[in-house]
Amino acid sequence: MKRAGVLLIAAVPVIATGFYLVLPSGSADAPPAPTAAAAQSAREDAKDRAEEKREEERAEDDAVVADLPAGLAAPAKKELAQRLVASAEHSTTDWRTTYGAIEDEGDGCGYTAGIIGFCTGTHDLLMLVEAYTEEHPDNGLASYLPALREVDGSDSHEGLNPGFTAAWEAEGEVPAFRAAQEAERDRLYFEPAVRLAKLDGLGTLGQFVYFDAMVFHGPDTDADGFYALREHTLRQAKTPAAGGFEEEYLDAFLDIRREAMLTRYPDRDTARVDTAQRRFLEAGNLGLDTPLVWEMYGDHYRLP
């Protein structure tokens, strides 16, 4: 149920440095003015150096993550995470029954569909169908790509009715499309959330908190996007990696997330925070260990 699905691109300032000797006008020894080509070359060199630095930082972060416990990425914990998300997205813990789920929830995101709620209005559903069509061009959703591109960013159904929902449900029975949904879920949401949570020094519960927030709020920097929520939290509490206390940081993050949910959807039930994640945190279950007991929209769940 992503509220946004844009790619996050870090802006890197480009600084070109130079030393110019000021000589009297007309002096034969005055250096020539830099040409447009030289200026462009300097900018490209600066961009290359910035990219090299980012690559080095990513490599260092990868090394840190590789040395940490698997956490939420361990198969059993990942399965648990999908069950928890499904209880919020689909009111079931059997997430493998939701590949073909599709409906318009009236939240401004168009159709919400699949295992984590890919949306026609938030770009991630479009990316999923485009990637799937590259591998399987004759699939039942390919003919809707022009319409999906037109409605992207809106709640419109133009060009999708009346056949798109039936086509999605039918494709949800195809093993290749199920695999494509899982791959896109991992690429866009699960892997970035778990990686960043580990770099922030968070345990398995914290990694799930990030994952669920990224699913619901989207991986962007809008006011209620995941990265904006994290930045807001960092102004109030330190991550464990920065010397803070894990419980305090997560408590602050959940407060900020809940406020963002209610700001955007005043009538929306915030159970996925209040009677699930907050309950685990208050119990001190930072490892997200079973058994787990929680409530979601009035329904009670227990995983032994």
C-alpha cells in the first residue's frame, strides 16, 4: 500500500576549482579564458570523482552489513515479516494467497494489487509490469502498459476498465508473475529497508519496522515518505549505530510514523503501529521472536 514509488536519487554538488592569475588587460602573458569544453570536462571529472566516492562508501557499507547477523533476511524471519505485512494489507497471514488480489481502496492511489499492495498510482505497479513484460512479453497484462503509464501518479482507471482487474487476477495464478512480484518486493522495499536498518544498528524488529514503513509510505523523500520520516526521527533520537538506545529510537520513529499516517489519512486505522509493532517493542521483543500475538483492525492473530 505504498503512498509513493519514486526513485530516490542523491544530489551531489559539483564543484570545479581553478586558479587564475589576474594580469593587466591585453597582457601577452594573460592565460586564455577557459573554453566551454574545458568547463564541461571539469564538471564531468568532478562527477566522476563524486561517483567513485559513493561507490567506495557503498562498498564499505556492504562490508559492514555482510558481517552482521542475517536478522530479518533469515528465511524464517523473512517469512514472518511477509505474514505480518499481509495481516495489515490483506487481513490474512497467508500472504501466498494474495498475488491476484486487486481493488481500489479509495485512498487516491488507484488500484492496489498483489502481495504488498503495488499501486497503479504510485509507479511501483508499473515498474513491476514493465519488468515482467520484458521477460514474458506475451503476458496478460502487457496490453495495459500504455494505460498504466498514463494513469501513473493518479487514481484514474482510464484505459484499465473493465478488463484490468480480471487480467491481474488471472496472471496472479502464473508462477512467473508470482516470482516477479516477490522479486520487485525485495528490490524496492525489503532489501533497502533491511540494509539501512542494519547500518542504523537496528535488530530484527527494527528491520521489520523499516520494511513495513517503506511498504506503506513509499521509498521517497516526500513529507510522509519513508526517508523523510527517518530524517525527522534523527532530529529527535540517535540510532544505535550513532550511540543511541534502540528502544528510544524505535519509539520515536513509530510516533512520527503514526502522526504521518493520520495526517494523510485522518480516518485510517493505525493498528499496524499501535497494536502490532508498538506491542512488540513494549514487550522488549527486539529480535521479533515467536510466539507473536497482535491485533489488526479488530482481528486477532497469533503465530506460534
